[in-house]
Amino acid sequence: MGSQTVSARLVRPRNVAARLNVRIETIMEQEPIRIPITDVFDLHTIQPKEVADVVEAYLEEAHRLGLRSLRIIHGRGVGVQRQIVRTVLTRSPFVITYRDAPPEAGGWGATIVKLGDAGAPAVPED
């Protein structure tokens, strides 16, 4: 499946400005960050405190683009990222079901998501 690229503003520009030691106005004047939206999203580059907001925005954009099956890579670790992702999936109106990825696609370090029209709450598949 090809990728779509969309413009996105930083989730928390004040945090970025503080980390970079620049004025917030400098960050806000910058062009939006270009983020490719594909059927695979790797969270390893996302700050843990921003995972929920970023996953929610990703799901909305993936749904808008007509993607129906996604793989979100959260890593294995102790399961904190996985739980954050699944909490977002459960409350998203676009998610029909979700489950662990098959072993060759990351196993319990990734989640397979099926998107559809807004409706009933998402449920984990067995």
C-alpha cells in the first residue's frame, strides 16, 4: 500500500521549544511537519507522554484516507505503550477490532487494527 503525506503541527510545541531552548513563536512560525501516513506506524520515535495523542491523530487521519487495516508497533517492553495504544483503540469510533500481530509481524510488540465507519466500541479479537 502506498503512503500519503499530510501536514501536522507538533502535539506540544511548548515542550519542543523548551527542549530546543528557543522561543515558542519560532516553533509556531515553522512550516508544519510532514508525516507519512501508511498502514504501519512505529511508535519508537514518539515520546511516551505523547503516544495517546499521536495514536488518536493517526487513527483519525488513517480513517480519513480510507485505510482499513493498520499495524501499530509499540514494542514489547513491559507493556505500558501497548496498554496506552489499546486504551486509545477502545475509545476510537473508527476501530472495529484489534489484536496482537502475528509472530512474523511483531507478535505482542505490535497491534493489528481494523478500521471501519464510526459505530460500536472496538473489541479485542481472540
